[in-house]
Amino acid sequence: MAQVITNSGHEDMIHHAVLDYYSRRLATCSSDQTIKIFEIEGEQHRLSDTLRGHEGAVWCVEWAHPKYGNILASCSYDGKILIWREQNNQWQKIMDFALHTASVNLLSWSPPETGCLLAAGSSDGAISVLEFKDANWNHTTFAAHPLGVNSVSWAPALAPGALFAAQPSTTANQTSTTPQRRLASGGSDNLVKIWDWDAAEGSWRETVALPGHSDWVRDVAWSPTPLTRTYLASASQDHTVRIWTTTQPGSGDANAWSATVLQFEAVCWRVSWSLSGNVLAVSTGDNRVSLWKERLGGGWETFKVLDG
């Protein structure tokens, strides 16, 4: 049964709401420049804290994996990325990153197997990747989409088929069971791009650009399940969602990817996969969320539509 928080305490539009790993806490963010933390107990909820630190609308909040502690990241129109940590039942801002010259639109934590990494996309056209290692924060920033970055998503830590391989394959001094650092991004240049970490160079390189959308790519989401092939969904203002599949996500050939196009009557804002990776949720500008699954014989079908 859905629980509705009718009095959030925010004084303006809420842009993002996300549960923590255990679904016991809810973080929300708003144009009122604040973040609110709710404790969830059964069908009851309680506002436990309000975090202030941004100087513009807060677009996105994301929880880190609990192995790194109670850590929350936020990004804002003010161009900043803030890292918050709870200690002794008190939330404190522990890091303030001003790496971008325009709005930071979205955040994404990496799978924990790859380390404690946070990717952020900005309207200045750049992606920044922050890493917490050896008690220090480091960062890398690189140009991604010249007209602005709207979304970022991490690939699963394992390559496609790695769980089922009798013997791990070896490429570029890595085996298929080595945790991989790979990103997808969507931009205002209508492109989806794949990025791979080059450990030898210490930098991110563009692996491939996937054309097909005719308007801004608003969101990208990598399916979390490392099956025999990889699934990547992209949502666009062109009223379509594309589901990209390949067995070679590290290939520089765009033809290695195939796309299934889902048509909608409104702008497609967000896409999100189930934990098992076999159900895709799509939110659209007509206040609907549709759920999709792949047919056994191929193709995709919707099996439920939720009206807002």
C-alpha cells in the first residue's frame, strides 16, 4: 500500500525523493533550497531533520551504500555538490564541492564493488566524478555534452555474462570479474554516451556515442543485473524511451548496440529499473508511470499504468 506524505514541510516544489538502502529513511529536496529527512516506520513517518546549505533549488539527493556509513549527497542550481553525514544522530555537511560553473542536475553513486564514487552531471557540459579513498576526497572533471548534461548512470560492476562464465575472459589487463568503472550519460545534444575509466591514464574516455533521439535526453538508467547482455534505458523529450542492448558495452562501435523504441504521448522524464533488472518504470509528462517488461519472444510490453 502506498504511503502519502501530505505535509512534507517544504515551502516550494519537491524535485526528488529517495529512500535509503533499507527503506527506513526518505530524503526529499526542493526549490526552497532545503533537504528533509524522514524516518519511516511501517505506515508512519516522522520528519527528523532539515538540511540547509545550498543557495539555489536542490534538484537531486542520493544515499551512499550503507557500507560507507549514513552519507547523503545533494546537488543544486547553485552549481555545488554537498556531502552530508550523520554522526551521533546529527546531520553535518562534511564536504562542499564547487566544481561546476552552472547548475548540477543529477547525481549517481557507483556500485559499492567499484569503490565510493559519486558522478554528477552539470549544465556546463561537464561530468565530475568524486572518489573517497584513503580518508580523502579526490575528483576528476571532464567535458561530456557541450549543451549540458542531464543525467548519469553507472553500469553494473560486473561485465555481461561474468556470472555465468566458466573461465573469466581477459582484456586490457582486466578479467571479466574485475569490477568495472563505466558510466552512461544523457545530454542536451540528444546523445547517449558511454564512458570508461582508463586506469593507466587516470582519466575517463568516451567509448561510444549513441544517436537516435531527436530531442534532449532527460534520463539514462543502466539495468543493475549483469546478464548475458547489458540493458540501458534512455528517456527523452522526443516522447520516446530507447532500450539499448549489447553484449559488448566496452565496444567503440555504435553498431554493437541495438535499440528498441517505446513511443509515448508526452515528454519522457525518468526511467528506473527494478532491483532484479527485468522491469522498467517510465514517468512521463502526462503524470503517468508505466511499467514495462521484455516478452519471451522479444520486444517490450507495458503491463501496468499508474495515473498521478
